[in-house]
Amino acid sequence: MDIQRILRKLPHRYPILLVDRVLELDKGKRIKALKNVTINEPFFMGHFPARPVMPGVLMLEALAQAAAILSFDAVDAEPGDDTVVYFAGIDGARFKRPVGPGDQLILEAVIDRAKAGIYRYKTRATVDGHLAVEAELMCTMRKVAST
């Protein structure tokens, strides 16, 4: 799935869109996507100028965005102004290596459970085959009132 289709599947836009391409998508089961980490990322100006490191919370956000694509695809839906996917929980987050400019973050999410609009995922992200972060994420798909 290229960036044009991702933009139709996620409501996020620059600078918070953190999925560049979907490499594999097994409907209702799993997704494998990537985030190209470049020196032009706005967070590198302050985190950290002498040794740029991608913030862990943004690695978790990238995993959640990949999981959201998987969820929308599982129910044949696209986000609209009235539907969003929210974090409901993060368990067991472990950061194993720093991620910096030039790295390609491979994002993987597997649906562990889906019930009543709440999804639980087992997620992990790797760089060059080495684990960078892993976590169990819970997200919920909800309709929101338009303003």
C-alpha cells in the first residue's frame, strides 16, 4: 500500500503521519509497514541535537497507526470526520535500541483480540532485523461528534 492509500486510511497528516508504506496486510490478522526515519523529522531538532534519537512515544504512535490501518481494513472502513481510533492502553512497552536518522523502522502488528470495538494488538518494530520496541496496544474505534 503506497502513501496515497495510507492517506485515505489514516486521518493523520504531516508531521504526525508515521507510516510511509504498508509492505504486507493479512486482512483482519496482521500488518507489516515501514517508517523511513530521516534527519528532517521535526523532533530531531530537540531530541537530541548532538545525538538524534526518535522518541519512544513516537515509535509507539507509529505502531498504533499501523494497527489502525489494520483495524480499518478489517472492518472495510475508512476514517472519516466522524470515526477515529484512540489508544485505550499500552502494556509491556520495552525499548531495546535507539532509532535515529537513516534507520528504516519496520512496524508489525497482529490482532490478538477484537471485541465490542476494542482491539488488542501484539506489536513490535525492528531496524535491520534487530528489535527496537515491542508492546501490547489496546485501541478503540469510535464515532465522534462533528464540530
